[in-house]
Amino acid sequence: MAPRHAGGRGPRFLGVPVCRAPASRSAPRSAKPLGPSPAPVQRPGRRFRRAPRRAVAGAGRGAVQEYPGRGGAKAGHGARLACFSFNGNKIITAGGGGALVSDNPALIATARHLSTQAKETAPHYQHETTGYSYGLSSVLAAVGLAQLRTLEARVASRRAVFARYVVGLADVPGVSFMPEPAWGRSSRWLSVAMFDPARFGADREGVRRALDEAGIESRPVWKPLHLQPAFRDAEVVGGPVAASLFERGLCLPSGNMTPAVQARVIETIRRLARR
């Protein structure tokens, strides 16, 4: 049974088609609303200003992604609030938790208040509202802050890993990677390859198994929520694009690798393509 959110309604999933033309700034007149609770979508690097909805950007792993062609805006900028993950597999990690950022000092003050159990300034424990113990410990916060000094170097390393994959597999039919638009700069936190079975000769799962047999860990891209058993009863509109990415996408090793180690990953994929 699909989980319910605070409003008592289950989630509603919307899949969008691939469109290579520039996105329109306004919705077509023929567009119909999905219901009373649509989720706002922010175009990369652009502010979301559609009242009365308020946008919270889940920037997740995009802490260092930016849009040079759009004034150098960072991922999440333009929303009232943006959330960044410090999970163990991110470029900046504190082993868990994350950060909440905003240009609004009042919102940040409220978030800090709620994250420390909403304790009031009184000699005793006084709570005017319900709070939570959501703040990072001082030790974990220090671990995260220390990594900011080497952030650009970390991004450069991940981008170099991605570039070696692209060059090393450029002549292999049926292998593609997510392109980088002229107006943006990706952190390349994760190098994901897309495999076309008809051209490559093996599907994503075949590639994953071949890498596993060679002692190389990889994993499919994230399974879309509308395909998860937990949401089997949820309303779904569209979804084939997300499903296709899941069927074809494989997360390749993307962490701290020497060129020699990465060359073994590339050669394993190339050998599979030659079978």
C-alpha cells in the first residue's frame, strides 16, 4: 500500500516525455492540472516564482553543480529552501545527514530552532512547538566543513573519471553518457553509462554481471518510485522515460580511482562488447 503524506493523500507520480526542443516558459493552454497538489518543477538555473506554491529544491548530490550560462547560479539557488545530502557516497560527506540552505535568514533561524528540539530561551526546558533532534553533531559538522577546502579538487577528480570513461568507450557502439549542456557544469558525482542492447550486444544487467565476475562493483541506476512495490497503488501518469533509464543505466565506479584501475573497468566493458 502506498505511503500517505501528512495531507492524507497518497503520492501521485508524473513521468515526462523527452523533449529536445527548448522548453517553453509557459504551459500550453491545452494543459490540464493533475489534481490539487501538483509538485513544482524548477528549470535548471531558473527561479520558481509561481504563487501560491512554495518550492523546496531537493538538490541532493548537486552541492557543487552550477549554471555558468545563467549567471553562475548554483544547484538549488532560487528556491526558498534547498536541501543537500552528506550521505556516505557524496562528494562532501559527513557519513549521513545534510544541509538546509536559504537566502532567507528567518527561515534558517526557524530551521535551526526546530532542529534543536525547539527549545526556548528559558532556564528550564520550554517548548512552544514540537521540535526534533535533526542537527549534525559538532564532530560530523567539522568533518563536513573540512572537506570544503578541497571541494573543487574533488569535483575535478570526479570530472576526470567521467572524461576517461567517455574517451575510453567513445568508439564502442551502444554506449552513451549524459551530455553536459553549454549552460551548466556538472559535478559528475557519479558516472552513469547507458547501454543499448541492440547495438552493444548485452543489456545493462549483462554488463553488471560481467563486471561483477571481474571483481568490479557497479549497480543499476535508481529504480523509479512508481515501479517500487511500496507505491503499487499510487496514481501514475506517464513513466516510460524513467523506466527506460532504469533499464539501460549502470552506475560505474566513480570514486577515487587511478587511471590504471579505471582502465581495467573500461577494458572489461570493451571485451564484453566484442563478444
